[in-house]
Amino acid sequence: RREPLALINLKKKNEETGEEELASRLDHCKAKATRHIFLIRHSQYNLDGRADKDRTLTPLGREQAELTGQRLASLGLKFDQIIHSSMTRATETTEIISKHLPGVKKISTDLLREGAPIEPDPPVSHWKPEAVQYYEDGARIEAAFRNFIHRADAKQEEDSYEIFVCHANVIRYIVCRALQFPPEGWLRMSLNNGSITHLVIRPNGRVALRTLGDTGFMPPDKITRT
């Protein structure tokens, strides 16, 4: 619902100067800026933790977050905000990354929490969540996609650079949806801890994938996929 024609009530246009008025109103509704979305997978964490609060970053995970923060800072971009999952591992990753990006506001959201977005096709034998999980998590993760991944608002004058720190399943699903690929294929992609995925959303709504799961800035012995 961001295509300019979808934002105008055509029934209300003036019949005498309809075409001119329509063109003017369409121009007013058109996006002008490009959005750059950086999707960061959280760093390595303690898999033995029973509850979310116990699944804290490992020492290596903290190193990975430092490296990711350094990489983002080295890009020399003016980041607008960091939106992160409210889960412990994503929050801790955000705190470390944000030290390298002073002044960038942080926003926590439950929408980006890890989950089962949609039943994968082809199916895999090692991961079979209960069917109800797809209904509960899937609706939430789809809501995250619709809420965060869209063209710039017409009022936005300058290009924006936003960071989202979340989880592998969420990022893989978002990439499939953003590129209009079958979302059931999300599990065919693999993302390293602390990796950077860069989506570009043009004013006309077109989406390009600049990088997927980049960890080339990390030494080989620091790279994990847990």
C-alpha cells in the first residue's frame, strides 16, 4: 500500500482538471529517497542456556560483535537507527555494535524474535518444529517484514541507513520476501554469526541484495554458524 496510486482516492479528483490534479497528487505521494537495510545476525551464544536470559554471548561471540561493529563503522555511513530483537543474544550483540556507532538510537522489538517463519520446502529432517509454531511465529515474522521492509515514506528527503540485529531464520525469510522469491526456500540459505546482509530499497519499490551473510571482515578462526 505504498504505490502512489494506492494512496489516492480517485473518486474525489476534480473532473475538469482531473489529469493535472492527479499528476500533482501522485507526485506528492512518490518516494524520493532510497533505504539501505543492514540485517545483522546475532553473534555466537551459549546453546546450553535453558531460558532466553541464559543464552548469552560466548567470549567468541563478543569478539564477533566487536568485529561487526568495527566493520559497520568503517563504512562511513550516517546510520539512522538500530532496531533489534528483544532476545538476549540480539540485545547483547546490539550493545557491543552500538559502541562503535555512538549517537545512533536503539529500538527493541518483539517482532524480530527468532522463530519458524514458514514450513521449508524441501523439508529437512533435522529441524521439525510443531505445526502451531509456523502459525504463531510466521504471522509475527511476516508482520516484521511488512512493518520494516518497504520503500521510503514520501516525506523522507534523504537516503537512510538502518541496522536490524536479529536472527538467521528472520533474516532469511525477509530476504526471500523482499526479493519476491518463494518464501518456502528460506532454509536453503546459511548465515554466519555476526554476518551482514545489505538490502537496498529504491523509491519505486525495487529491491536489490548487495550482500548476503558477509563475514569477510572476520579472521577465518572467528567465523561460526551456530
